[in-house]
Amino acid sequence: MIRVFLRGLAAHFRAGRTLLILSVLGVALGVASVLSVQILNGSALGAFEGGLRAVSGEADLTILGKVPTVPDAWVREAMSERGVAAAWPVVRTPVKLEGPGGVFLDLAGVDVLAPVWFPWDVPPGEVAAALGAPGWAAVSEKLARERGWAVGDVFDVSSGSRRVRLRVGLLVDFRKVSPLAGDRLVVLDIAQAQDALGLEGAVHQVDVKLSPGASRAEVGERLARRLGPAAQVLTPEQRRSQAAGLLSAFRLNLTALSLISLLVGAFLVHTTTQAALVRRRAELGLLRSLGTTRRQVLAILVAEVALLGVLGTLLGIPIGYWAAAANVEAVSATLSNLYLLEGIGSLGLEPWVLALAVAVGLGGAVAGALLPALELSRRDTRALLAPFSLHERVGKAAPRLAVAGCAILAGTGVWYAGLGRGWRPAGFVVALSLLIALPAMTPWLLRTLCGRLRARGFGLAYGVKALGVKLGTTSFAVAALGIAVAMLVGITVMVGSFRRTLEVWIDATIRADVYVTTESWRRARETAVLDPAVVSALLRLPGVRSADRLRRTRAFSGERRIALVGRDVGMPGGEGRFVLIEGDRADAIRRVAAGEAAMIGEPLARKAGLGVGDRLPLTAPGGNFEIPIAGVYLDYAEEHGSAVLDLSALESRFGLAGLTNVDLYLEPGASPERIMDSIRGRFPDAPLELLSNRRLREEILEIFDQTFAVTRLLQGMALLIAVAGITLTLLVLARERVSELALYRALGASRRRILRVFLGEGVGMAGLGILLGVPGGVALAMILIRLVNRAYFGWTIVPSWPVAALARQAAVLLAAAAAASLYPAIRASRTPATELRRDDL
Amino acid sequence: MDPVLEFRSVSKRYEQEGGEDLVALREVSFSVPEGRAIAITGRSGSGKSTLLHLAAGIDVPTAGKVAILGRDLSRLDEGERTRVRRDSVGLVFQFFHLLSHLSVLDNVMLPAWIAGERDRDAEPRARELLARVGLGSRASSPVPKLSGGEMQRVAICRALLRKPRLLLADEPTGNLDDENGRRVMDILLRLGGEEGSALVYVTHSPDLASLADETWRLGSGVLDRP
Amino acid sequence: MTTCDRIPPRRGSRARRATWIALGLVAGAAAGAGGFRIAVPDYAWSFPRDHWAHEGYRTEWWYFTGHLDSKEPGARSLGFQFTIFRIGILPARPPFRSEWATSGVAMGHAAVSDLDRGEHRFSETVRREVPLLASFGLHPDPEIARVQGPAGTDGAWTLRWNGDGFDLEARDDAERFRMSLSTRAERPVVLQGPNGLSRKGDAPGAASQYYSVTRLATRGTVVLDGREIPVAGESWMDREFGSSELSEEQVGWDWFALRLDDGRDLMLYALRDRGGEAGVRNGSLVRPGGEVRLLEASDWSVRPLSTWTSGVTGATYPAKWRIEIPSEGLALVVVPDFSEQENVARTPRAPFYWEGSVSVLDGAGGRAGRGYVELTGYGERNRPPV
């Protein structure tokens, strides 16, 4: 049997080189889609985790606050608790490295004398320097190499308005400890860090090591009770899942997209296998008539397909890795800009991801091939030597399939309207049912539309009509195309709608002329405080009509971490800053400005189920309190929820002095550029970042576009796969309809005419795919906008229909389809009339 | 006047792997004038199909010359040969070779579509032909509903649609019972004769062969003409 | 609680950083280097002011050892040790605006030996010297030293001046003992060495300022395993401060503090080199009237009579000694009250030493006094970081 298999293998591969290449490509692309997304997803938290481990090393528990900083007395409290072997303080904040290049470093202050092992050793001789030499910092070897630093060199960083001069005291390879640790880590002794950052009396976290035999959960509970409601006691796993929680929506969406690509790829594999197998009906029939059992035939087929899967997987893995690498920039940018996490330093390829890729490739190949293989091995011998009736069966099943598809869709819709609504991933279930319904309806659609078509003449229309015949083959390609188009349309519409909504919102709320903050603010946010001297100078600048002073911070509302902003809510002329979807704006502003109430952002309102009249719980250093909600405003800046208090209320409740941002509104006629120049002139050394209104708007949209860059890659892949499906399908059709083609030739059809017919079939498939996919895409867009977005992000997105962009995409698709049809059409047209056989046509 | 079909010392060999060439036709020469009906008999494997393929211009001889209406097919490229076939040759097959996804009428219209003729021009003739063979009422029927004999009659209409000068039929009754077979032959001879087309048909039935003007024998690639 | 929730015992984990190793090498640098003050022959003593901490020295300690008997029925006989160390890494506190700015580390050692049952408990706490965790007072603030207790225990260990003597508090919940003692000096301060300069070697800074209070009446409470035991007895205080005292060749010392029943107090120490030979040997004898005689190396001899090997650290210590001071007519045998009085900290690879209650016997084997013996630097790579 093996010999038959191997000999046959060689012959087929020789004979069907093109088919083989295309099939392998199909598997490869499916594998690459899934792999690239999983690599990016998996690596996204790598730097974060690496940073955690590099600094916290042996810590079994970490104590964080529900307020930005925790009193350093907590260190003593923690170390006094039974079961604790050691507790030490950590200060951590991003700082901006002075100089061009927009480089941010991760500054950590630790107790170098703590009786624990840090994942890097301060040599004994250096301890004195770490404690006493001003600016002493341990820096990663890679960073030093990049910057050309040697031990003893100095460098300046800024945190808020503070500028700090540091000196390279030690070179450490953090990666030895933690392979994905970023190279941006700079470690100081805690005294120096507090001094540099102006954080006297406060630390950001307390790390705790437990005694042998102590239980994390139990000691954790006791610590939480001892330290009070403002404390969070977390294990390293919990910290990781907190960060993962930040990213969950982002990663889930990426994964969903990759799965759609996979689905399309699976269809392709199916067509591929059919292509490979249909040729060999006669051979298989012969084998069966010679006494080969069904199981043996099936085994041969599955073995061949598995081999195909292996080749495709081997090809797909490097392609997937390359695709991930090509998108690291975009994803990293999203991570830093939106989530304030460190970008991806290096791509990790974990064994399980690799295993997943192999499973996808092999499994997808075998699964896709299963139907045709079963079909061929199951048929009785005679039928194998006779015509292929899969098409008839698909044709007969078409109405039932269509009904089933509609039923699934309708059923899911009903489920969502009732029970499903409360479950977060419900939107994805609805989307999935849509993506199942689309292919289910394809055979019926094909049969009906093509059947109704009146084709007079032997040309393009004739070709389109012919699609309705070999349903077993054409349905899959059209379905794959339909899904790819649906995805394309759905995402284009969603992203387009989102962007348009964002533009409108920006227009309404971004009204100040000059935005002032500090350089480290981009990453550090709440710790980047402006020098009060600078602030008062800004407020007194000639040309400044009014100013909105802001202090941003993070706070906890219950168990939910939100962004909290204190600002001059009552600033005259500043109503436009808030677009309320609930509550009376004038009233809300008045109450918030008086310190009596707060306003919350839409995502928080939706996720927490809060509205005007409810009370917002907050945790302040003094304890928990509640404040009435006077309004709900549109907010596209914070995915996880935000709230606004009046600046004085924030300062008094949270004990936060200092501002992080100042938005300047100028007199009519004053030039923003002139004002910015004068600010820079007055404070030449201050690490300020100034943005004009125009520039801020541009930046916001740039960040938005970057965030969705990855989806474009996936769309491209899906389309590529689908278009390749056209080629494959046409090749299969050419092979299946050999007699029919021979008949045409016998009847005097020129090669060019046959070429036209096949072109018609290819473009027809694309056209039908568009016909199928556009409504599907519209539905998908609405699902994404209304269901998925609401559940995961909570934003109001106004649908807008970028008709021009879609029309362009349709034109491109049709052109691509025509190009994809060319090769098979040429092959088909070469069918000699002598191929007329006894088969039914 | 040129004969409709002429073979001059036509030979056809097929190369085979690791062995001798297969000689399908050996120095076959004949000519068929207008309106003539020729029956060719012979056992399977004697080269009958090859002869028809060469006659239709579907294939080219290894040696010798095949001419339709005086045009030497071997001088023509593949496209031109196809055009000749399209305009001057009508084919009828043993297995009918109708397209089951087209209606009866559309099957008959196919050659007109292939030739780029307008429906307006071709449809009336198609309907007329169908009526002539007794299938006028079945024009919109789907093909699978027809019996074997009915299918072959449709095929004949298809072959005759464009008034070909040469009709070639490969075992036209091979898949039919006797009665239908007779009927089909009858239609072939009659309708073909009306247009003055030359008819060359291959058959293994001496009875059917006797209906032709001449009967030739093909044996082992050699044509035996009385 | 799942099994993976518990922290597995760590065996052979990486060497502990900082404190000990740091100190070891930092201190091992050339004596007097790095801006630290060194011990000088003309130090101007002033008491009680000198009982408080001295800025600028590398090492300083307050060392109490003594014997306590309980008055309850089923009388118990205990030995105890209470030590506070101050270890400087920088000569002075750096001027950072931070409560964590520090010049070094504070450390406490406490031990209780139950002489009847032969049980020894030892506790150590090491804390960065920051106001939150450890501080040293200034005269006349009664609090001389305060060090936050070991991890897992609430509260701080304190050393206070009560006007006549010192009050000590130490506690370790994991070792399940507490001591709360009040002492009153019964003898005046004894300067150990000429003007209190105790030479340890030839290098300029290889010396410490050293004094003792040889007898302190001691009263208080010791809590063992939750049982409060009122105790009373006598203790001995040693005080030293200096910078970089040991040389390269010196690996440790043997130190004896003996209170003889005839009223004499004997302090002897010998620094051993790598070969085991005692290089620098010094001592003092205090007569009942208070007169102090400083003993030269030739005045006395100590001969170990047996050894004991620790099952915990594998080090072999001398375990019985014969001390002869012919000029004083002393021929004494010093016997540990029990062997297992080795101080081993919980953190692996921290230096360990033997510090135990001993009984002094005369030539006839009769009881002649009580005391404490300290043996450091025995075993592998166990050099004290002084």
C-alpha cells in the first residue's frame, strides 16, 4: 500500500504542480493569519511581564493602592504580618529621556538593601554608590550600547517638569532574568528615586516575599485587612491578568479577525482538496475495483492531505512570523499610546503558539479535505468510475441549507434579544452565526440567481450562469469570497463610522488653541506634574483669554480602575468640552463646578450601569466615598471608563497638588504659534510639550489609524486567500468539466471564447461574493458597532457609509478576480476537443 | 467543385511510452462529394473515431492531407481549424453530449451562441428544427427529462442548426434501442439530405450501414472502399 | 488553598545580597578608607553620653549577655543575649529628600538559652536604617536604638537608657520568644584597653573603642511559647565602635566574659588567623573594688579541651577550655552549659557563630562563676564582616 501511495504521490505532484503550489499556499496563508495574530497577542504583554519580573523578582505578592501612591508605612505594616519573610518598597514611573527620538525609560526605585534576591546583582562594592552617589542608576546593557553610554556617563530624564540627572553606575542584562524584559528599565535606590521624582513619603507598591509554607491567599487576605480598603494585594498572576484585562478587548478583536481569516483559509483548503482529488476519480475507482478497501483509500487520501498540511504549515510559520514582525510597530504604538504599556520589544514564539499553528495547518487541511475524501472513499466502485454527483447533492440540499442558515441567524438574534444580551461575548456569537449563515445560503443563492439568469450567447454571462451547475465546487469559493467581502465591508464600515464619529466628537470638544503638558506625560500620565511656576506664567501670558487646568489621575471606582480628571469645569465658554448624552449640560456643569457632583464618560456608564442620579463610588486616600452623577459625556479617549470632577474637589479629596495639563484658550486674533514660541522662549529648559489644536487633532486621528492598521493586514490576507480560491476553483472546474469544454471546442468554440466564459465565471464568482458579502458586511458592521462595541468598549458610534471607499474596494476585487481567473481560463481554453468522453455533461 | 471532405494518404500515429507507436490510420484516402451519405463500419479500435476527429479538424494527421471544402486543414492553425469546424461541420455523438443545465432549446442554440449569431436570427431555425424532429413542444424542457432517443434528436438539431456542409456522426445510434435508432438515422439522412450536407457516419450495425449511399470498411487503420 | 498556593521551602537559593556580603567586602577594604572615623588612642570619653550611637563609624554595637533565673515554682534557668548592631555603608546620610535616604543598616540579634532543657532560640532582624524601620537616638533622648522586628513580628526591638542602666525589648513571633528586661549597672564602666582603644591589628584603623559594664542587675519578663516567666539575674554589656577592624589574615575570634563568684570579672579575647593561631590576644581583669588590670598576651593562656561539631552548620568549635592566669592565681575550666548554642540566622549563608552560656569551674571542679563565650569565624567561609 505504501508503495502505491508513494508512487502515486510522485506522479501527482509532477502532474499537478500548480495545484500543489496553490494548495500549499492556501494552507500557509491560513496558518500565517492565525499565527501572526497569536504572536502579536502573546508578545503584547511580554515587555510588561518582563518588566514586572525584572523589578519584583522574588515577590510572591505585590501591594498596590487603589489610589496612585501608598504610604511607605505600609512597608512596615507588611513586614510585620505573620507569614511574611520580607517586604520592600518599589517606586515606578515612566520618564522621558532628554533629547530627540521620543525615548521613554521605565524608572524604578527599589531598596537595594532589602534582604531579597533581585534578578540582578548589585556588586557589593557598588552598594555604597547606589545609596549615596547622586544619580546612580543601573541601566540595561542594550540601552547603554544603543546610546553609547559607558559606566560613569550621565544622562538626563524628565518626569513632569522635573529634570533629573542620572549617572550610569552599573550595566545589567535584564534579559538574562526575563527574556522579554524591555531594555528601557533604569533602576535606582529608592531614596534617590523618591528624591528625583519628588515622591517623599509615598511609594507605588510594596513587594512581599512569604516564608516557606505560607499560603499566598491567606497572607494576602490578612494583609488586605491590615492595610485597609485602599489596598490591593495581588499575586504576580493577578497583576498579569489585570494588564491582560486592559488589553482583553484589543486582543479579542484581533483574535476574532484572525479566526475569520482562518475560516476563509479552510474553505480554500477544501477547494484545494477537491481540486486534487477530482482528477483522480478514475484512478481511485480502479484501485477500489482491484480490491482496495474504502478504509485504505481513505487512508491514502488523508495521508496525502496531511502531507499537504505539513508543507503548508512549514511555509505558513515563517510567513506568519514575518507578518507579525511587519506589524510590531503598529501594535506597539497602540500598546503605548492607548494602554500606556511598554511596546513589544521582541516577538516571542512560545511552544504552544507553534503547536497551535501546526494544529491549524494540519487540522485545517484534514478537516477541509475530509468531506471530499470521505465522499470519494465512500462511493461504491462503479459510481466512482461514473459521474461526480456531489453537485447534485449540494443542489438538492441547497434549500435546506439556506433555511438552516437563516434559522441559525434568526435563532441567534432571538437569543441575543433575550438572554444573550447580558453576556459579553454575545456579539461575537451573533457575528459567528452570521458567518455561518452566509455560506449556508450560498448554494441556494447560486442556484437561484444563476438559474434565473438568461444567458444568450456564449460569453461572460454564459460563464456566470454556469456557476450554478457545479455547486459542490463553486459554492465554497463563493462562500469564502462572501465571508472575506463581508469582513472587508464590515470592518471598513465600522472603522469608517468610528473615525467619522471621532472626527465629529473632536470637532465639538477639542476647542482650546494650545495644549500644554510635559514630555513624560505621554507614558506617565498621572505622575507627570507641571511645575507650578510654569503654570502661573502660562495663565498670565498675554493673549490667553482663559485656561482649563487639568489634573489627571487613576482611581478606583469599586473594583474598576478608571481615569479621573479634575479640571476647571466651570471655565466660562468651555461648555463645548462636554457632549452629554444624559443630563442637562448647564446644570451638570454648575453642580460639578460646585464640587457637588461628578460627570462620567459613556464607557463607564455602560459598563458599570450608572447614569444621572446614581452615585459614583470612588476610593480616595481617606477612604471610600460616593458622589452623585450629574451627567454622562461622550468619551472616546478612555476605553476603561473615566470621570470628571472639579479640580478643587479632586485636590481636596485626593490630596493631589499640581497639574498635568493646561489647555489655553486664546483671544481672538492671537496666534497659537506665536504663543507657543513665547512659552518656549520663557522656559527654554523646561521639558514641556506644546501642541496646537490642529496638531492634537491630527495626532488623535493618527493614533486611531495606527490602531486599526493590523486589521488592514488581516483584511488583505483574507482577500488574498479568497482570490486564490477563485483560481483554484476555476482550475477544479476546468478539470471537472473537461468533457463539456471539449464539447464546446468540438462545436467550434475558439480558445478566446472559452477564455471569456471562464473569465466570466471568475468575475462572476467575485460578483456573487460581493452580492453575498455586502449585505453580510453591512450586518456585520452593525453587529460590531452596536453589539460588540457596546459590550467591550461602550462607545456610541454613528454608522456612516463610506460608499466611495467600498465601491473602490469592489472594483479592486473584481479586477483581482479577473486577474486570478486568467491562468485557469487559459488552461481551460487549451482543452482539446479530443477530451470528449463518455461522461455526462 | 470541391468535395466536401477529402482525405489524401492520411496516416495517424500515436507515440507510446517505451514501445512501438500506435498506428491508428494508414494511408487513408477518400473524398466525399456534396449530399453524399457514407457509412463507415469496423470493429472497435479500428480507427473510426480517429478518422472522425481528423475529418472534423479536431486533430491533425501525422502524414497526408485533410481538406474540407477544398481547404487543406493542415495549412491552418488551430484557431482557423476551429472556425472551419464551427461554420462547416456538424457533429453528432454516441453519448449525445447535451448540456443538462441548459434547456432543450438552449442546447440547440449553443452553436449559434458559439458563433456569435444573434438569437433573433438563430432561434426561429432552432425551433423549426425541433418541430421537425417532433420535439417542438419540449423546447423549454430540461434535458434530463428526455429519453435517449429524444436526446439524440435534440443533438441532431444542434448539429444542423448552422447548416453545416459536412455532418459527422460517431455511432449515433449506439446508445439507443433499435426503434429509436432507426428513427434517428432516418432523421439524420432526411434532414441532412434536405440541406445537401454530406454525411459520414460510423456504425457497427450492417443494417444501419446499408442506409447509406456507400459503405466503407475500416480495419486496423486501413480503409477498404469498394 | 491549593498546593500551588504555598511557597515551597527554599533550599540553596541564591546567596543573599547586600547586607552581609556587602559589609564583608566593604569592611574588608583598607582600614579607615571611605571617610569613616577610626578608633583613636586619645578618644575623649564621656558617660553616659557615649552609651548612645556614634556617627561616622563603620561598625558599632551594644552587646548584652547574661543569666536569668525565674522565681516561679519549677524554677527555670535561662541565658540570654541581646545585641544591636549599627553598620555603616556610607559615613553619613546622603542629603536626598526622602525618608529612605540612609547611611547603612541596623541589625539586632537576640537569643534565649533554656539551660535546663538545653534549648536555644536565636532571632535576627536586619533593617535599613531609615526612620520608618530603624533609628538611633541622640543623647539625652532615652531611646538609644530602635530596630523593627524580624519579618512576621509586630513592633520594634528597643534599647533605652533608664538613668541607671538599660532597658531591652526584643521579640520574635516565629521563634516564639519575647524578652523585656530592665538593667541597672552594678559596676562602673571598664575601658577595655588603654583609654578604651582595643587594638586588633597593626594597621592604623585596626582597632575599636571598647568598654564594658561587667555587672548589671537584670529584672524583667521572658515569654517562651506564650508562657510569661518573670526573671531576675545578672548581665554583662559590651560596647564597641570602630571601622575596618579585622585584617585579611584574621578569620575570627574567641571571646570570654566571665563573672567569677569571688567578685572578679574576666574578659579575654583572641583573634585567630587562618592557621588557627591566635595572633592578637588581650583581656582585662576587674577586681571587686573596681580596679582594672589590663592583661597582656603573655599574662594568660587558654587551651581548648574538647570540641563540638554543629549538626546544623558542620563547623567544629572548641567546647571546653582551660584558662590559666598564673599572676592572678587563676586556673579555671570553662564548660558550656550545653553544646547547641550556635546562632544561625534564617537567611541562608549569613555568618553564624557560637554564643553561649558557660559555667566556670575551679581546679577542683567546683563552681567558680558564670559567663558567656563567643566563638566567631569557625566553619567554612564564615568570616565575620567587621
